Amino acid sequence: MTSPTLVTRPDFAFDALDRVLESLGWFLQSESQTPPLIPGEPELAVYVHRVTDTELQYSFNPVVKLRVLQFHGRDAVGGWNAVRRQVPVLDAPALAALLASRETKDVLLGLLATGELRERSSLERVAALRFHPDESVSRTAERVHALLVPAGVAEAFQRLEEEKRAHPDRSVLFAHLPGEEQRRQVLRWLIQDQAASNPHIDAVLNSALVDADAEVRVTAVMAAARLQARAVLPTLRTARMPTSTREGADPRDRLFYSGLRELVAGVLAGRPLPPEGSPKRERMAPLLRALSGPADVRDDPTLLLHALTTPVDLGSPPEVLPEALVAHEGTYRLRRSGLEACWVPAVEHWLGTGETPRRVRSPGFFVARVPVSRAASAWALAAAQGPLGTASADAEEAAPCTWAQAEQVCAALSRIEGAELRLPSGDAWEMAARGPDGRLFPWGNSMRDDGASRASPWGVEALVGSLPQWAVEEKTGGHLLCGGREQPLCSSRRAVAETDTASLGAVRWVLALPP
């Protein structure tokens, strides 16, 4: 098991850390005897807690100012919690900022800290940095990526070498990144973090333009335009854009994608554009803006461009857990029933469709990973009358409920857990399904036959199963049905009259953070 670890902010000096630790009951047992590179900044130190005998090992890399605290002993987690509340540390957003920096030293600090913390929310950005032009960055990113990727994912090196010999202009590492979602996100981090292409990025784009996933190919077209990757023009001209419903593109999107490829090819080749002020130039204006910078979201086409070029911001983990929840190995569960929850962080979300997309910030909340199953629903209604162990596994078929029954299930779970579990608002349901990048479906921007088995960016599952799911209309308190097989778009909501006592939906509860 990995020892609980913290990485302090680089400007938090050793003497300040020593004072905080002393106030929390730690005493300095030993420190490195070698004269430090920076006076007053030992590169190794060991603290022991006076009450629990827990050990804290401190290390300092003076080159990038990496300060690591590792906790060992019977109260390692308790010690980690106490110190984290008093010491400024690098969290997920701080790591993301370092990894996006233009300063090599900051990027290296971000990579090393990510490796120490095993911060998997940075995985796509670390993967993108493996193609950085600075060799010290690319090599470090390669090592950190190996720490973050689960064992057994990497392909045999001999096979990779054979593929590279067959296609020297492509990146075989990119082609073997596990899952199309990770390949999409690597391209989007390259768009965000890099100002121009280079031979390493050209190789990535050449691989992406022939990828099996249609959305990876379309994203690569956008990346080639943003990064002015003229070297990939031959591959881009022949890149296959989605041309059928089987590839998930409806007729409007197919025309859009084909026109996008032709426009980007023309721009990279230096072909003149229609004159300023002409009707054709005016129609092209939103797309031309998106090719040179962040998309100006005004309608469905510009929201699609935004989703194709924006990496997923996974936000920060919750600072405090509600009493009803417990954390275990990166997951969350209700304390008494054992039902699983996912965290939707406090980040901006694009909601809605058509001419009125809205940008709304999530307050940060927990949502059921899957809808309440038949077995869990029956257990909750019975257990609300008295303790009956824990709920059955909640990965079974969702329980079909009327609105009144859905509220009864939430009320029963609330009594069991001693916290308010309620049906989500329509916006909360869409945030849980859509993630922060404005995608059309929980899994991306193309229709899929296996959508029912795909999770949202937050890990929320079973969003387009056989049953839609109940939600509350924010302004009126009216009844909504979201998701389900018949309305797989994240933004789909169907109003249900309060007098309708026959409509059925599944129950997906939400739990707010404590005030």
C-alpha cells in the first residue's frame, strides 16, 4: 500500500514547516548531515509524533523545490490529515497549473509532484508532455506516466519498435494509449498547452489522423489547425471524416466535419480565404475563430467546436466529506448502505442546447454512481424501519419508480444515512452526465451502440439505460425525466405533469456538501 503523501508548495520553507509540525506534536528526530545546497534547507529529515509514534519522512529536491512528506506507522492517515489542514500543499488544480506552465522548472516540479502523489487526474496532461520538445521534460513525463498507468497496460516494446519502423512518421506510443478517451484528451491538452507544433507533436497528429476513433480524428484536424502543423498536411488531406450514422455522426455533423477538414487543409496550405465582408467569409467566421483560439460558444456548432478542443478539467477533490460518506481507494460510499457515489467538483459546465447554451458553475456535490437497483430500493424501504445490514450490490437493473415512489426511496435512504439524499435538479443531472467540456453525450460527441455501458467524465454510469431518470425542475419544482435510451443527449429533459402518476423512471440521488 502506498504511504500517505503530501507535497507542500515550493515557497513553504523548511523553518515554517518545522514550526507547524512542532505545534502539531511532531519532533525532529534526525536530518541529513551533508551541508545543504540551500542554507537552512536540509534535503532529508525524519519526524516522529510524540503521542502516536507515527513517522514523517521529509525530502527536498533543491533544483525544482520539490518538498515531499511521507507518513508511516499505525496513524499514518490521521497524521496526513492533520498536517494537510495546516500546511499549504499542491492539490490537483495547482498541479494542473504547473504542468501547463511555459517554465521548464515549473513543469518538472509538476511532473515530479504528480508522480509522488500518484495524481491520476493529471494522466492525460502527463501523457501529452511525453512529446514535449525539451528532453528533460519528455523523459520525466515518460517515467511519471509509467507510475500512473496501471501495471500490464504497456504493450511489448518489440511490437512498438516494429510499428515504428513501419510508420516512422507516426507516434506508436500515442496509438497505444489505453482507450479513445485518453487519446482525445492528450490531443486537447496539446492544443491548450502548446503554442506550435514540433516533430514530436507532428508524429502524434499523424497517428491521430488515422485513429480508429472518429472523434480522435476530428480533434486531430482541429489540433493541426491550432498548432499550425503543416508537416501533417498529406495525412490530413486523406483523413477519413465520419460519413455514416454507424460512426455516430448525424447528417449535419457529417457535412460540418467534411467542411472542417477541407478548410483546415486550405489554411495550412496557404490557400486564400474568401474576401473580408463577403457572405461566405461571414459564414466561416465562427469556425475561423475556433481554428485560431478558444471557440466562442454561441450555439450548437460552436459548442461542438469547444467540446472537440477543450480538455476535461477534473477539478479538486472535496476538502471535507459529508458524515454520510466514506472514502475508500479513490471511491466514495454511503456509510450505512454502502451505495457508491461519484464526486462532481465545483467547476464550470456548459449546459443546454440550441441558441441558448449556458455556462453554470457546479456547487460541488456527490451523485449516485448508478441508479438505485430493485434490490437496493427494496432494502432501503425495509431498512428505514430498522437496521437490516447493508444494501445489495447496486450494479443490477434499476428500479422503475413513479415520482412518488422515487421520493419515498430518497426519503428512506436519507433516514438510514442521517443525511439529506434527494433527487437531482435538471442542471445537476446534466452536470453529472455531461462533464465540463460541453460534450453531446456522456461518452463524447458521437453516438455509440454501447453508450449504455459508458461512464461520464465524473465516472457516473448507466445514464442512457432502458429507463430515464427523475429530476427536479429548478424554478418550479416540476417533474422531469432525463436520460434513458430514448433521449441519450445530456441536455435532454422531458417535463412530466404532476397529475401523471403512471410515468416511470429510475432514482439517482444526490448529496450536497456540508455548509
